[in-house]
Amino acid sequence: MTMNKRFSLIGTGRIGWALSRLLTDLGWTIDRVDDISEYQLKAYQKHFSSCFTPKHAPSQTACLLICIRDDSFHELIRDLQKKPEWNTPHIIHTSGFHKAEILSPLRTAFQSEIHSFHPMISVIETNPDQGKKLLKKAWWALSGDNPSWMQNMASAWGLQSFLLPDDKKDFYHASAVMTANLIIGILRGAEATASLAGISTEDYEKIFLPLVDSVIDHIHQSGLHKALGGPIVRKDYNLLEREKTALKEAGLTDEYAMYDLLSRYLIQKMSKN
């Protein structure tokens, strides 16, 4: 696939830095960059100073990458429509929540194809090299105007990808929230419960995280539907009721509700397997 290896970027947060490292390591150059934070913008420009496209270089940038907070999209799109210098054949955003179609005003204004490339991974590390490794490890959900172009681009960038219907993205993102965010809520509830056994926060992480790791290992080895162990698999429902009663009597209302809901959910799922 022959392409013009030049990109522009709006948003120099974790994803913007990591994606820039990935692309510049592949020989891409940066045409222009912007961010609402002057501090972050200057830090980015300093770090990638050797990666900018030489002035007066012929031809047009291949794509514009938008790596910003979900609540900033509408304002940015309004502003970009007034800035033809950002015009490019392809516009890509990396939000997991927003559909590609949110960029439709730019499709009209710039005659661009619009796309969403979302990495299914948590990028908390701000080091661009570590961020790049995470992006390479992730599966990317692609949605938008041109499936063939998206798949070719993802392949050229060395990314694992799959096509996602744009109108199904709400369900995709909800599943991501359950997988990456709500599981933290469960662990926080378990931490609060363990505190009544005299286990501190620090000791909880030391003692219980190996248990979490072992469950993840079981999922890798046997699959999600065969990784469950403990009282639900044994159908020891008396134990479950006794522990729910203990939580309720201890005043752990939220933890009781969590335990009750999820144990009933898993029992129901097990009965269908």
C-alpha cells in the first residue's frame, strides 16, 4: 500500500503521544499539532522535534488524528470547520465512546472520509515508548466510511484490528467499561469487605491480587466460560446466603448488593451452560 506518510494531530495526551511514537518509528512525519494545553503542546513539540515534516514539503497530509477527551468533541468540531488548514482526506478519532459519525460535519466541510480507531486497552502510562507497546498489544475497533482503507492503514501500522459497525458502538463501549472499569469497583468492594477481616489496603493488594492473576490465567487457558470456580460452581448456595447475611449485618450495603446481584447473575448463567 503506497501512502503519504504524514499525519496531523489534535490532542497530545497519553494516546496522542503513544500513537505519535508508533507512527514516527514507522517513518511518518508530523505536519501540524495542537492541544488546548499549552504546556502539553510544548512538551510534545520538544519531544518530537525531529519528527516534523520539513516546511514546504509537497503533497498533503494523509490523515488527521483526533485524540481528545470525549466531552471536547462538539466544540472542537465546530472550531475545525472554520480552519481549512486542517483539511485532510481522512480524519480519525480514537474515542471508544463516540461513533465515527460524530465527525460528519467535517466530512461535509472538508470532503473527508471519517473514521474511528479505538484501542481496546488501558493506557495510563505516559511514557510514549511504553504507550506504543500497549497500542501494539491492543485490538483496535475500526468503524467509519471506508473499511478497506481502515484495514489497510491498521495493517500498515502493525495493529491488530477488527471492523465494528458504527451503530453498535454503544454496546462495544459498555462492554469495555464493564471489563476495564467496573471490575475495579468489584475489587474495591472486596477490599472494603476484607478490611472487616483486619486486612489493610496494602495487604489486600499483596494477598488478593495473585488470586486475580490466577483467574486471568484460567481465562487465558480455558476460556471465560470455563474459568469459574468456588461456591457457585459447587452450588454451595447456603455458603453464599451466609456470606450475604454477614455483609448485610455489617452494614456493607453496597457490597451486599454487589455480591447478591453478581452471584445471582452467575448462577443464572451457569444454569444455561
